[in-house]
Amino acid sequence: MKEIIERVKRISGAEVSVRRENLIFVDVSRDKLISMLYDMKLEGFNQLSIMSAVDRLEDNEFEIFYVLYNYREKINAVVRSRIERENAEIETAEKIYPPAHTYERELTEMFGIKVLGNSESGKPFILENWKDKPPMRKDFDSVRYVNSHYEFRHSAEEETEGKNE
């Protein structure tokens, strides 16, 4: 494991930390993100297990992360990068990890992060005819959304209680 960590540090100059025996975190700047993913694949991290984002509202940033797996070494690597929340965009990783295109579509719909070069960019993923702020942003007001789009109705339990009184 030490050898892989040293190689990853040498390749990218990224900050690498060990979280447990088979898990490393690789923090890289946005401009080096795609080349880091490419280098990780060359290092044997052939599986993209998941890709997503965390809304760091307090820092006005999104943290983009890719969880990769190396079958030979049995190591997980979480490659992370931060981007500005306003006009958030990243480049696609689908040429390195083809399944990324689906995760990237989800990022666009759920967080409003534009993915440059995604082959299915702009296609609806889950939300059809969505006109509001992306729902996974921390400043999305789900109560306001529900109150403005749906009628209030009592639960089945509340309706049963009313009949028994």
C-alpha cells in the first residue's frame, strides 16, 4: 500500500491520506482532476464504484468525489476535488470510466453541476419537467416546494382517528 501511495503522490503532487488499511483519500485541484483519474486508472484503479458530490454551502463549494477500486491491491481510493458552487462545472470522466456518464447526469440534475463533454448532457435523468432549484443543494427548501406543489392531506392514521372519535 505504501508503494501505491508514493506513486500517486509522485504522479500528481496530490495530498494523499490513509483512512484505514485499504482506503486512501486523494485530494486534487480541479484543474488536475481528470488527469488524476487517468493516472489512477493506469495504477490499476479500474473500477469506478460511485461518483457524487457534497454541497459545502458554508464554503460556497461543491466537493466532487470518485470512489475507485484496485482489484489487484484490494484498495479503495476516494479522489476528491472542490469546485465553486456558482456556475459549477467539471469535465466528463466518461472516456476514462464509461459508467461516469450516468453519475454525471445525476450531478447535473440533483446539484446543478454542468458536466462538459458528457455524451448525454441535457437528457433528463430522473426529474421530468423540473423547474426548481436542484433538490440536493442545501439551499433547496423542500418544505416550500412541497407546500407549493402538493395539496395537504391527512395520513391514513389521522383519518382513522377522526372516524373513531
